[in-house]
Amino acid sequence: MTTLAAPAPATLHPGKRLPGDLAIWFFIMAEMLAFAVFFASYAFARARNVELFNLYQQTLDRNAGALNTLLLITGSWFVVLAVQAAHRDDSKAISRNIGLGFLCGAGFLAVKIFEYGEKFGAGISLSTNTFYMFYISLTFFHFMHVILGMVILSVIWSQARKGAYGSKDCNGLESGAAYWHMVDLLWIILFPLIYVMR
């Protein structure tokens, strides 16, 4: 007697699947929830002392913040190109674009270190006032996420050079890409919130 095997989920809904591992999406949701709490706390504190926040917000370098926004968006674009390259089995393009995404992340860190150097050199710290407490803690929390994203990209780059990713298996690449896009998205929220909105 012959038994029919149930079709795989991919055949039930062709082209409709969550990219990467499910575990990375749980991790991303947890991280975004943590940032949401931070953002809500910032908004609450700002609403209670608008004048102080507006005054010290003007001491931030908006051009540096805008440059970092451009760097992260460009980095995400390169990561998208890497995933697309995996789907067409172009391993050289995968490693090249992941490398370029990594360089964009490094550029972000360099700009942020310059900003921190300026502020710390002027004697500013977490205890200076409420605005700087939020500015330093929020941006540093994000800074650490960029570093983790770059570690992930470096692992992906190393694996891509060994031909680990292709149209039949790009799960690890997609998981890393999802994390990198989260880092980008969080900065797109953080930049106007901290640097721009009055």
C-alpha cells in the first residue's frame, strides 16, 4: 500500500516564506521591544522638559547623524544585493557586497566615535543632564548593535568566500541580513528622534 507524503510548506505557498531562521526573528522582536521601551522613556522625559531637550539637542552634529543614516542605508542596500546574488548563485557578488556593507558599518562607527570624542572631550557624561543621559545611552546601545551586526557580516563574508551560500541554501545569509536591516531601521527611528525632532 502506497502512502502519499504531505507536501512541503514551500510547495503549499510558493514564494511565501520568512527569510532566515525563525530564531533570529524572535531575537529581532525582543531587541525592537527593548528599543521601543527606550524610545518611549525618551519621549516621556522630553515631554516633561521640552526646553532642556530642545536646547541641548542643538549641540548635536546633525550632519554627522545624517551621514551615519546614509552609511547604514547604503550598507543595507549592499546586504540586499548580497542576498539577491545568493539567489542567482553568484558567490563573488555575495562576498563583495557583504564586504561593502561591513565597510559602511565601519564608517558609521568612525563617525560615532568622533562624535563621542567631541562630547566626552567637552566633559559631557551620562550625569550632565537628562538629555545627554538619553543621547549617550541610546546611541551607545545602538552602537553596540552595529558592532554585533559587523561581527555577523564578517562571519557571513568568510562563509561566502568558501561558497557556503547559494540559491539552495542562503538561510544563514538571510538571517544575518535581517539583523543588519533591524540595526538600520532602529537608527532611522533614532536619528530624527534624538537629532531632529523639536
